[in-house]
Amino acid sequence: MSNIHASAVIEDGAQIDATATVGPFCVVGPDVVLGPDVVLKSHVVATGQTEVGEGTTVFPFAVIGEIPQDLKFKGEASRLVIGKRNRIREHVTMNCGTEGGGGLTKVGDDGLFMAGCHIAHDAVVGDRVIVVNSAAVAGHCVIEDDVIIGGLSGIHQWVRIGHGAIIGAVTMVTNDVIPYGLVQAPRGELDGLNLVGLKRRGVARSDITALRAAFQMLAQGEGTFHDRAQRLGDETGSQYVHEIVDFIMADTGRHFLTPK
């Protein structure tokens, strides 16, 4: 195929769409599936049971589908599934799953994974997520749609980050983050709402006002954090506030970052 460079190593069994491009010195393993218009720029390693969705571009020296950095991993079959139109920049690593996490690492559509960032085993990453340079998402995390994770930040294993939240640079996040939350400071404090992101998405002013009031109630209302959230759900008509309530009331193995 003219769009596979002569220096690329394609192992028997790899499934490469006729419209995909594999650049110089790439290595594609036997269980890899590259969809339509996928581009591996050069020096990319794609291995394991890895599927790469249509229109995704992987930049030099990225490694996708390698075994997890988890000492409990014993070679069991597991997968990495990457969605459509992602941009996976230089030196990014994305690992396959483990038996203990369901055997699947999943990345959604239209994401931007900047140079040197890491997506660990069994993570589930939504659509339109941005992970900035040298940030790391640990195993078993759930990163919902439209999340931004700042550079040099770390997301602790099993943490959930809700829809539309933003994590500032050089931040360690050890507990769940509510949808639309703004987290910053070295040890991750919930410091407000991602108002800029809400406005960019065209969220109505009435909903932003409702979110602000909800945040204040979560910060200063009576009872426990869960009590306040449950009361919010009974009192609000905003779908955005209900999204926060549902996120808080869902099962989780971690505590929450709570408003200061």
C-alpha cells in the first residue's frame, strides 16, 4: 500500500484501512485495528488489542496499547479503544486495561492529548477532552465529556471528573470533581465553577445563575455535603444542577472535593 512507508513494521494480522497512513519507522502490532483516515505520523508504536477510530492522528514517539504500568497485570487479554478524530501528540502513552478494571481502556471522540501526557489502564475518557502537556490520568479514572486537565497535573486512581470541569495546571486531584467544577492549587481545591467553559458553550444565563446558587448551597448549606446535594435536587429545575446532583449521588469509592 502506497500510504504505508517502506520502513514501517506491520505485523501479520494488523487490520489497516485502505485510507489510513502509517509513516516512517512505525510499529503496528498483530491485533491492532486502524480505521479510515487514521494517520500514524512516524516512530509510533501501536500494539496490543488496540482500535483507533476514524480520522485520529497520532504524532511521533507516542505509544498506544502497551501493557499497563500495574504490577497486578499478569498478561491477561485486555483492550484499548480510541474513538474518532483524536489528536494524540508526541510521546503520549495510552495503556490497555486489566482484568481487575474490566479489561478496557476507552477514549472517546474529538480529544486533544498534548505532548507527554498519560492515560493509564482501565480509564474511561469522554468526548472533547483536553489533557495538557505532561498531565497523567491514573488507572480506573472516569473523565467525562468536555473536561480540561491542565499541564503537569495528576489525577489519582479511581477518581471521577464530571462533565465540563476544568483542572488547573500543576494540580493533584485526589477526590471526585463535580460537573462544571473549577479545581486548582497544588493539592486540588474546588475553587468555583468553570464559568468560561459554560459561556463558551452557550449555556443560558439563567442556568449559569442556577449553577452559581447551587455551588453556594453546596458550600454553605446545612447538613452534610450529600444532604445539601439531595436538597438541591428537590428544589431546582435546572438540568445542569440536576447533573451535579446525580453525579454526587452516584456510587463512588472516593470522597468529593468540596467548595472552600
